[in-house]
Amino acid sequence: VAAGILQHFDDDGWFHKTPAFAVASAELTVLFRSALAADDGHRPAFLGHILTEMQLDAVLIDRRPSLLPRYYEACAKLDAEIIEDAVNRMARNTTDRLRMFIPLFVREQFLFDYGNPQRLLWRLNQIMRRVKLNPLPARFEEALGESRIIVERHVAGLLPGWDSM
């Protein structure tokens, strides 16, 4: 578990420093700023960041659709209590939510929703509620379609060599 956490931190740090991530998330921020009201504050930048990641997931799922069911099958085999205990031994603050979250993650299988703009909007509005931001309007689906195209253009820079694996 510790090695996986460290690998995730390393990968995430690298990913967010790539020029492609900076460009893609900036392009999405501009797109979302124009799709939302002018007084929308920092929400377009937040959306630009997370949707770069979510749309990249959607692209990868479309390119290798057989991997997503296998991913959820592997997650279903995890012992959530063991993972929570391991995290609590390493973390500064403890949690009692992982043992509930991991089975919920497997049951919800929300990654399947990323390829459908209507379902993705619904998932985004769940996030908006959690972070106490206004929900996104239904018309935002059009911007989601455009954001997918932008991220697809940047895949090679976001994950160099992925297609050769």
C-alpha cells in the first residue's frame, strides 16, 4: 500500500508538471469561462483542472474499453479494512471512511459515465455539491463535448508512450 501511495504521488506530481497538462487545463479553463456566467469566480479553473483528468480517463477508456471492467474487478478484490488500517498507520490524520468508500467506488463504477456528456455532467454536479460550488447548467454539456476534443489533442503529451504499451 505504501509503495502504491508513493508511486501515485510521484506520477501525479510528474503529470501536473507536464506542459501538456498546463496547456490543456488552460484551454479548458478558457472554454469553461466562456460557457459559464462572467461572475463565476474560480470555478472555470477548477473545472479546467479536473476535467483535463476526467476527459483523459474517458479517452483512455474509449481506446482500451476492456481494461475498465478488469480495473473494477481488481478493485472489488481489495480488502478495504486492510487498506484503511495501512493508510491510518501512515497518515497524519486517520480516517474511518476508506472501508466504506472502496466498496462504494466499486459499486458506483462512475468512470463508465465519463464518456457520456449527460452522465459526466451529473457526476460533475455531485462534485460541485461536495465542494460547495453552484451546479453546472444543462447547457454545459456542449462545453463538455468540446473539452473532450481538446484533451484528445493533448493525449500524447499527457501520457507519452501510452499507446505503445
